[in-house]
Amino acid sequence: PSQKGLPLQPQLAAGINYLTTHQLQEQVMNNTTAKYLAPENCISLNVPVVNNPVWGNISPGIRSQEVKMQKILKLLASGITAFARSVEKICRKSNRMLWHSSVMFNLRSTVSGRVPSDL
């Protein structure tokens, strides 16, 4: 049996449960990734791309896998960026510094739990 944390507000939990069980439409994914570009000072959120000379020597199957992985990483980076922008906005509105320890702990936990450190 796995341990579980405290419940979220019901509307937020319902939204998360929906998003994790239903595939997003391509247009929604494109709009999201266009809206939440990685901040220029967060280089770890840049999605790596294969350079052209190497790309030309990769088999079609590997290319297809690489394109899928880039889409996943781009969506993940957009999600982390959206989360960070939301935290930043909340902190500004509440007149608290962004670096407040509990906010930063939650942000670090979210990022470290989702993005492998070797990417």
C-alpha cells in the first residue's frame, strides 16, 4: 500500500484526474506550449533537439520516437512553466517573496519529481 498526501480541493482534484485520464487534442497541446514558453533563465527547461547531420543518419523508427519524446518534454516544460508562473503571480499578489521556503520547496519537489536530472 502506497502512502498518500492530504487531499486537494475537490474541483482541483477533479481537473487533475480528468487531465491525466484523457488525451489532449493536438491544438490544445500546441496552444499550451506556445503560451508557456520556457523562461530564458531556466535553461534546464529547454527541449533538446537532434542536430541536422545526426538527424539525417537516424532511422525513421528512431526519428519517430525522438519526435514523440520532444513533444512530451515540450509539454512537460510548458506545464512546469505554467506552474512556476502561477506561483510567481500568487506570491506577487500576496506580497510575499517568491523565494519563500515552502513555495520553493514545493516547486523543487514538483520539478525534481518530474524531470530526470540527466536530461
